[in-house]
Amino acid sequence: MKNKAFSRKFVFSMTLTVAVLISAVSPVFAKTKQKAATFQQGFEYEQNEEFYSASQCYLEVVEKNPADVKVWYHLALCSYKLGEFDLALQYVENSEKYDRDNRDIQNLKGMIFISTGKTKEASKLFYEILKKYPNDIDAHFGLAELELLEGRFSGAEIQYTEALKRQSTNRKALLSMALVCAENGKFEQAEKYLNASLQYYSGQAEVHYLSAVIYSIKGDFKMAERQARIAVEINGNYEKAYELLSAVLYQQGRYAEVIDISDFLISRNRNNSNAWYLKGIALDRTGNFKEAINVWTTGLSINPQDELMRFNLEMEVRDNLSLEDRRRSNWAKYHVDNAKQYAQKYDGAGAVYEYQRALLLDPMNYDARIAYAEILELNGMHELYLDQLKFIKEHNFDNISKNQKTELSDKIEAFDDLLSDTLGNKWSVEPFYLDKTRWNIAVFYEENGSSFIHADTNRLVARAASDIFSGVAITSVKTQVTPVSGYGEAFKNARAGKFDYFVILSLSEGQNDLTLSSAMYSGRTGLQITDDTFYSTGNNRFATVLRRFRNSVLEKLSVKGKIIDRNGKTVLLDLGKSENIVPDTQFKIVKKGEVRTADNGIGLYYRDNDVVGTVTVTKAGEEISEANIDEYGFYDKVNIDDEVVLVYLPPRTNSGSNAIDNVPAADENGNAVIRTEVKGDELVEEIRRAVERPSILDLLRDIY
């Protein structure tokens, strides 16, 4: 009995002791378990591309253990994926403190260098890694991205091939190679790598999503749809795959399905601005422009910086809504605010552009109208300034204060008196009603299956390119609303329409940047004149590339006009300050109807026998100019309606900051006589990188 009692006492004592010990150490165990769970949760968020939530989890971990290399690395990776490159670099450097030779850390640092424009540092770092570790695959991925940034697809293929030599089934290398080949038009090779990816990694949502991307680039929308559907079946939370599926259905004209998927995406994430964009363009294509405008308005309230959505909305507003619609003032306010920001940066051309956009939306907008008028006055355009004041008096007089009314009336009276002796009054001509159309340009686009941010971007950019010339009185630009199959169809249509030039446009879009590609041809001969690319990043990037495109075209168009009246040796030309004409500008006079575009390249062609004289401007008005005939040969053959072509513009205007940027600006040979540039803090970097940046670059970066 004693032994049994002792045994029971011993067991009870040991049980109590163990319980006390467990109680004592349980906080430590709990902490360890909590840390592991927090990191695991963060990693799960990261795998699902929920990078903000992942970052929050990782920050909790490093707060408890600042020396955790792995967590610092993943924190840097999340920041890199979110585009917070400076922060990502800080986290990488924290990670380096505890493990400087870690290849994963060094490769991520190299990718961050690329994203911050430090390409030389990135290249040096990747080659250092390969020197120590010749079989490091990630370093080859980094070098491939550097090749793509320089537009060298073949160089990128070499780097991915090197990666596959070291690991023939590497998922990232196979998918990257497939994407690069597809983007470069090598679809047979792309499918070879794609099939290998599907063989080894079928059942992974990302593989099927990227397969859908590749088939979309190829233009095989049926296969793209199939692969996108597989991706969303595997991962029901895969937003990008749903968006791609929606875009593919849009390309097939299945707009009702696009609307259904967009509604589904919006129901799950109301802040998905791309879903609002897709729903809007689908509604618009079905003819329901009113609902499309409502949808885009909501989308822009979520993401005001979505310029492509805004351009779509504004064109529909201008085409379909009455001028009395009260919402116009709200839409115009965006451009008024932008104009004020440009003005603060002393970018007058940018401010004028934005005020003009505001007035196209809301012609009765007093703030935009008076601000635009003041810029005209500042640039010495007093007649145009007076015209704007009279417009305000006619249309806005009842909506302004008593003091504003008095001030407005006084200014109109003063300028009426000041401008009583204008050239228009002297020659009895109303300058603002002259038909100054000199150039006719057609804009075409091809079907775009490789648009991964916004669907149908080529159609939109062609419409927007035509729209941006709407304030250019001398140039008529028209866009064909349906895509062309290629150069042959575009040339045929341009020649049939008797256009002077035609342009084929395409837009390549990344997450935070875009590149507009423009090929310009002679409408008469079909010969290519230019092949340009315009790159921009940051805010207002779409407007920036459009303005650069416009400037590029206008710098190639020769300044030409005609004689509209004559008195002895003095003639009146329908060109003035609004075309950058100043006193001492010289023109040749060519017989009416004898000037045409050059057979080869830019510039003009006319026969020497058709030149009947030369003139020099003596007095430049805003829309018309007075000039003296310098010479006209033995017989005077100069007549009204004869054409004048620019020979010489005084050089002092080249340095003027008030040059008009929306008119032709070349001499008779097509040489730019005035260069106007779109300003901005990032301009130097953008010009340096003005090569076509592959639209697949962001996709490549996201492949794990």
C-alpha cells in the first residue's frame, strides 16, 4: 500500500512539475509559433500577389527579430513588386548587413538598380555574380532584362538560353523565352517553349495565364480564351486572368460577356479601375454611350490618373452630350487643375494644352476661358485675347460678379480701341473666318492583341491622335475607325482619299509607362518618311506622348499659305503670328495648284518655272501678314490665290519661349525652323530611353 501511495504521490508530483515547466516556457513556444505563423501568412499573401498585406506581416516579424535575413529579403521583394524601389533598396541593404554574399539578395538588388535607371551598376553586379557563380540563373534573367530595355530581343534570347542550358526545365526561363519570342513575332519558337512549360507545370494558374497572353499576342483569341478560362478555374481569385479573359472576349466582339465579367470583378474589388474601363468600352461598342460615360465617371473617381479611360470618356462626352450638361464642368476641372500645375512649372505650352482640353469639354467654363485668354495676351495675341473676352461677355456674363462684369466691359472697350487699326480692318478681312487648311493627314491602326493593361489601345490612340490635332487650323487629321490589315491597306485608303501623308500608330503599355510608335508615309508615293517612338512615364504620360507625336509631325510639315489680296507690290498673306510668322520672314510665290509633297522624303516639290516671285513680311498680324514683293521677273505673274512657301524665318524666333507648338514648323525642304518641346522633370531620362520598351517587360518581372 505504501508503494502504491508513493507511486500516486510521485506521479502527481511529476505531473505538477511538468505542468509548471510547460507553463513557464509556454510564452517562448507561443512566440516561436506566432513568428512562424506570421511569416507563413506573409508568404501566402505574397504568393497571392497581396503585397501590402505581406509587407505588414513581414514588418511585424523584423520588429521582433531585426536580424532575420529571409524576412528582410521578402520585404524588399514585396516593395519591388509594388514599385517602391527606393524602399526596396533600403530593405535589401538591411538584408545585406547579415548576409552580404547571398545571391538572391544581390540579384534582387540588381533588379532594383534596373528599375531606378542604374543600368550600369546593375550590369556590373550581375556579371560579378556570374564570375563567382557561373551557373546562377537569376543573374542571366537580370541581364536579359537589360537587353530588352535596350530593345535587343536577340540579346535577351541569348541570356534565357544560357539559363535553360543550366536548368532545362526552369519555369521562369521557359515562360520568359516564350514571351520574348512571341513579342518578336517568332510564334513557332514561342509555342515550343510554351508547350514545354505546359508539360512540366500544367495546373499552375500563372502558366495558363501567360499562355493566354502569348496566344493573344499571336491573335489566336480562341486559344487565348481557353487558356485564360483554365487559369481562372485553377485560381478563382486571379484578377489579371479575368481581366485578360475579358479583353480577349472584347476582341471577339462578345461585349455582353465582357460586361458580365467586369461586373463580377467590380463586385469583388470595387477599386479595380481596369474592370471599369473594360465595362465602359464594351458598353460604348454596343451603342450605350450614356451608360459608358457613367461607368467611366465612376472608374475615374477611383483612379483619376487613368488617362486612357479619361480620353474615352471625353471623346464620348464631346460627341454625344449636350453643351448644357452640368457634368461637363466637373470633367473640365481636371484639366484646369492640370493647367495650373503646368503654369507653376513655367510650362506655357502645357498650360495652353490643358486649358484647350478643358474648353473642348466645357466651352462655357469661365475659369478656363479667362485663364486661356490671359495666356494669349501674355504672348502678344491681343486680337485673339479680345475674341475670348467677347465670347465670355456673350455666354458667361450672367454668371460672373458685378466687379468682373465691369472689368470685362472696360477691357473689351480698351482693346476695341487699341485694335482699331489691325491688318484685318485695313484690308477689310475677317481673319478668324479664313480657311487655312493646308495639310490632310490620315491616321490608321492595326488590331492590337498584345495590350495587357487596357484593351483596344491602338484604336484609342488613333482616335486620340486625330483629336489632338483638333486645335490645328492648318492641318486636317482624320482617323479610320476600323483597323487596317497592314501598310498595303493603309496606303490604298490614303491614296484614294488624296491625303498628303498617312500615319500608322501603335501603343505599347507597361504598368507605369508607355511607348507610342509612329510610322509616317507619303500619301502620294507610299514611301516611308519617318519611324519614331515616343516614351513617357509618370503622370500625364499619355498626353505627353501624344503632344510629342504632334510636335514631331508638325516639325516635318512645311509652312505654306496663299495670297488673299494685293495692292501694287504689297500683298496680304493668310499667315501670321499664330503660325510663328514675324517681320522679315521670306517666302517664294508659286502658281496656284503647283505645290505638292516631295516624291521622296519630307518637304515640297514644285517646278522652277512655276515660281513667280518672292515676298518678305513687313508687318505680321495674328492671323494675316502684310508683305512686299521683292521680285517677280520680267513679267508680273503674281496673282491672288497663288501659294507661298517658307524659305527663311529669322533665327531670333528659335530661342523664343512663346513659339506656337500646334502649327507646321518646317521650311520648304522639311527642315524644322522652330523646335518646341514638351517640358517635364523627367524629360532628359525619357529622351534617353526613347526606345520601344517591350510591353511584356512587366509580365517578365512578375514571373516567379
